[in-house]
Amino acid sequence: MLEPSLDLYGETYERVEAVLADLLVKCHARYALIVDLKGFVLVHQRAVWAPKPPSLDSLATLIASNHSANVAIAKLFGEDAFRETVQQGADVGTYVEELGTEALLVTVFDGSAALGKVKLFTKQAVVRLLEALAEDHGPPPTLDLDEAFSDDAAKLFDGLFGKRTQP
Amino acid sequence: MSTINFSAREINFKLVYYGPGLSGKTTNLKQIYEHVPGDGKGEMVSLQTEDERTLFFDFLPLDLGKVNGFKTRFHLYTVPGQVFYNSSRRLILRGVDGIVFVADSAPNRLRANAESLRNLRENLEEYNLRLGEVPYVIQVNKRDLPDALSVEMIQAVLDPSRSVPHFEAVASEFKGVVEPLKAVSKMVLEKLAQKA
Ligand SMILES: Nc1nc2c(ncn2[C@@H]2O[C@H](COP(=O)(O)OP(=O)(O)OP(=O)(O)O)[C@@H](O)[C@H]2O)c(=O)[nH]1
Ligand SMILES: [Mg+2]
């Protein structure tokens, strides 16, 4: 069986999205993302008023790597991890909380939000998200992949470098 | 462990370019970035020193399009090859699905190739992985060097049992760059299809 890093599907996924949307409203943040520790975006939400976000792939990769570097630094001092990770620029900032052992919740905010609120509601969101994830949500969907899958993907790879051939 | 997002219908894979310092790992990603047209790639991120040596990693997302109704993406990473950046190298290997080992053909780098491969095995152990279990190919780079070692010599050191697919390359001229990427990706996809 394949193991996604978080059991995010069906109803759980919708609940998770709703928690993120609610978080954005409560602390007036721009974006909220769940990123796995490998640097992939699992879910994201954007406030209606927020400008178009930068590349979420880049953001997720940098957040996850930064987090793993921070944990490594903490371990040098005998700590398990540093308690919180805030990055603040002149206008935009990010706040990161661990979400279980495999993922991170990232809140991106700007000058229109109060940092105290961002921290408080992000922490609350983590609790609600872990509750949603802990619930029994039935067996995961199955992924039907056959040999054709890797052949099709190989053809698409050729396409990637210019020779577009549809499988 | 590929990341599958059922709700967004996405499958993501992480490929890592490993190898000794200056073997040409970053060059591979730069060349791929240059040769993939706009919609197939995302932004390339490079965390490097002032003299363009990789400090933490390079990152390039590639978008294959839809396979079996799933948006299929490969995230390419390089590690810093310089010996003293080992803690960074280890972090980058987290969750790796496939590896391209970029070997240097220069005679004075033969030992560095072997040491880097040993270091790769050690770092994989931290994640309870063995090299034999991870889809893995070797790119023998810098074939244009006038004093390049023979491929057989490099193979004898890196893969004495000759069981690992290898590809000759001049990465700086985009020669032999696509082939190892394609080969390792195919292995990664086949592994996923077997597990499914
Ligand atoms: N002659 C020759 N030079 C190459 C080739 N590929 C890369 N180079 C050169 O080798 C040098 C190092 O390349 P990089 O791609 O930065 O090496 P790297 O493996 O990323 O090095 P680190 O980041 O320190 O680990 C650059 O000057 C490249 O232009 C090749 O096929 N032939
Ligand atoms: Mg490099």
C-alpha cells in the first residue's frame, strides 16, 4: 500500500481546508499551507484579499529545509527542536508550527495582522487539524497503476524536453 | 516514499543528484532548467556560496502533466558535494525516491567519487535505506576532459558488479543529461506501480 505523508482525502481534506480558511480569517493572514517535511505542499488556502502568492513549490521546499536545518541546530545544543519559528520582514512574515511528525503548518502574514494573533490562532489550528486527522475516515482510496503508467510517464518525459507526444 | 495527494490528485517524487564537489550536479539542473519549456518547469532555487558552490541545495520542480488522471511531478535536488557540508547532504536525502550519482571523470577525482559514494551509503543508513533499495543510476560526467579516465575504470570503483545503469555525459553541453534523469524516473515510476 502507498503511504501518503498525511491521511488527507475525502471529508478530512475538506475539513482541513475549512480549518485553514478559518485561520486566515481569524488572524487576518494571507496564506496558510500544510507542507510535508519533504517539501511538498499538501493543502493551501489564500485569503480573498491577498495578492498572488510566490511559487508555492519554492516556498514549501525552503520552509521544509529551513525547518530541518533548525532542528539540526537545536540538536547540536541538546534540544529536540526550537519552540517556534518566526521570520519577519518589513512587511511580510511567516510563522511555522509542527503538525504531527510529518508535516508543518505555515501561516504567511503581513503588516495588517498582529503577530500575537497569528501565533495564537496557528497553534489553535494545529490542535483542530490534528483532531480532524485523528478521526476514522475510512480506508484510503486505492491508486490503480499498471505497467502503462510508467510507459505513459516516460513518453511525457520526452515531451518535457520539446518532443511533445501525448500518450 | 512518493507523496500522493489523493484529493488534489497529485503524485510527487523527489530525485536527488549526489556526487563529489564540482562533479557537475548543479550544471545538470541548470541545463534541465534551460531546456525544458515554460509550462514543464517551476522556478529554480539555488542556495549557494558567492563562488557558486552549492551551500545547501539546488531545487527544480518538473511537471510531467497527467498520468492516470494524476498530476505527476518530480522535484529535483542537488546536494553540496564539498566534504564538510555533510549535515546538509543528509537533510536533503530525507524522503528521496531516486538518485543520480554524478561522477567526475578527472583522474584526480577518482578517490573523491568513491568517497562520495561511501558517504551516500552512510547517509542513507540514517533513514534506514540501502542504496540497493533506492532507484539509482550513475552519470559519468566530464567525458570531454582530455585526460578523462576510462568508463571501465570508474565503473570498477563505483559499481564493481556492473549492476547499476550508467550514462556518459558532458553536462555543461547538455550531453547525457536527459538520459540518466529519464532512466531513474522510469525506475521510480515502476517501483510505485509495483507497490500499488
Ligand atoms: N569540462 C567539463 N566541465 C564541466 C562539465 N560539467 C560541469 N562542468 C564544470 O564543472 C564546474 C563545477 O560544476 P557544478 O555543477 O557547479 O558542480 P557541483 O557538482 O554542483 O559542485 P558542488 O556544488 O560544489 O558540489 C563548473 O565550472 C562547470 O561548468 C563537463 O561535462 N565537462
Ligand atoms: Mg552544486
